[in-house]
Amino acid sequence: MLYSIFAYDVENSLTLRASAREGHIKRLKELEASGNLLLAGPNPAIDSNEPGNAGFSGSLIVAEFESLEAAQIWAQNDPYVAAGVYSHVDVKPFKK
């Protein structure tokens, strides 16, 4: 089943994002290579594709997992979580 993962950044997260980006992107590429990633990307903090120093307010990932629990575990193991980028993460079933 598909699940949406909504992650909400802490304020001024740009430096934290930069420190953990490599590991975060690696996991997304692995999910994509497995055929389970539908879409992923950050939410700019301002109305611009290139927010510059304004940074990002969060991220959205839509991917297929075996269960809600599996999706939650995957989300909680993201390098951005470990780096303190996200204040909280919501995982919900998603119907395309």
C-alpha cells in the first residue's frame, strides 16, 4: 500500500539539512531503485523553487511499504530525523 510521509522542519533547518543530506538522498535512491518510491521532495519555505536562505518547511514522500508500521519505521530511521531537521513526522495511508 502507498503511504504519505509528511515531515515538518524545525526553524532554521538549512544547516541541519546540509549536514545529513547525503544520507537522506541515499535512502531515497534506494527506495526508488526498489520501485517503491512514487515521489519525494522538500517544501520550500517561500513561494519559490529556489528558496535560498529561506530554506524549507518540510518534506513529502509518497512510497509503497508492506504496512503502516513499516512506513513509520522507515521514516523514523531517516538521517534528517537523527540530525534534528524534523520537528515531527506524520505517516498516513495514501490512495493515488
